[in-house]
Amino acid sequence: MKRPSEMTRAELVAEVLRLDGEATDGPWFVGSDNQYGINVSGIFSEHRNTDSVRTLIVETGGEFCDLEEKDADAIAFYRTAAPRLARDNAMLRARADWLLARIVTEEWPGHGDDCHCRTCKAIAAMFDVLEDANND
Ligand SMILES: [Zn+2]
């Protein structure tokens, strides 16, 4: 599998949404919870298991896991934020496609890929941002 830094934005969006679909349901949070009578700190999902206990993703500060809380914060935050940003990116791409389709049809004759007006340049710049492969 490619590393995220090697992926195009479209590949990143697809991979984030695939992982979102396969991972334990979010949102995730960092905190403490009573797990079968034992107080546990770590990353939890709001999702509850069959015993109606919040799902522990990973323990922080445990005897066998030295995941620091600052890293746990990042993981839990990204788990919720990344799918939302991926869906936003896909929605913006669809709207840009729709807008370009309107421009290259008879609705705005003379505009499109070869036009250098400010509107067409702005749309081209938007596509550059959405399609930019590896320049981050
Ligand atoms: Zn134009």
C-alpha cells in the first residue's frame, strides 16, 4: 500500500473513507471509563459493545502500552475529523465538476479549459487544489 504522502488527494479520500467504514465506529475520545469494574484510561469509541460497555480502542499509560495522551488525542481527533474532511473534499470535487460541466456547455459559450477569464482561472485553481497529487 502507498504511504499517505505518496497518494493523490483522490486516493487519500478513498482510503480515509475505506478505513472509516472498517474501523470501530466513532466518534472516539480520550478519557477514562469503568470497564467491568476497573477504571481504564485510553482511547474509547462511543460505540458500546454487547455488554453495553464503551469499546476500548487502546489503553494509555498502561503497563504494556506507553501511548502518550498527546498522541492519543491526535488519533482520536483524526478518527473523527478525517472522514468528515474526506467527505467535504469529495463534495467540493463534485461541485467543481458540476460547475465545469456548466461552463463547457452552451450555458457559458466561449468559456472552458482554454479560456483565461477570472472565473475560468478560479475554477482551474480550485481543480489544482482538489487534484494536486503530491505537493503538500
Ligand atoms: Zn472563462
